[in-house]
Amino acid sequence: MKPILIALALTAAYSLPALAQDGPTLFKSKPCAACHSIDTKVVGPALKEVAAKNAGVAGAEAVLAKHIKEGTQGNWGPMPMPANPVTEEEAKILAAWVLTLK
């Protein structure tokens, strides 16, 4: 019985989505870095600026995740941010990670 439980636990652990601490790895694997950096403005704002602007804002994580996935325009000037090839879960992970930056 115990080997079955261990096997089930291992299977569940490996099938869980990436956690928020995987944000940096996910950021590097997506096209985000073409327009954003952590500390300085590139085409879009520095991610630390995004975090500061959204610090303490209720629902910020969900809004950022939606912007990451679907794109947005007008929040940081006239340059639009295109939709990104991410899943809902990846967008949530990225948004949660961005909000941790200081």
C-alpha cells in the first residue's frame, strides 16, 4: 500500500503547475524580456515599476495576469503590449512573481 501512495504523491508533485518562485525561469522562457527588464525601462516599463505601481492594489494579480495573456494599451503610454503566448496558469505565475519585485 505504501509504494502506491508514494507513487501517487510523486505523480501529483510532478504534475503540479509551476509555483510563483518559477517566475524568473518562466520570464526568461517567454518573449517578455524582448520588451521588459526587471530594473530598467526597455520598450515597456521595468517590472519593478509595475510592481511598485500595483503594490497594495486589490485584484492587481488578476489584472496583471489578464494583461500578460491578452495584452493591453494605455497603462504605460501609447505603446501597446501585445498578447503573449502563455497559458492562464503561466500568466498568473508571472503576475504573482512581478508583484514580489522590489
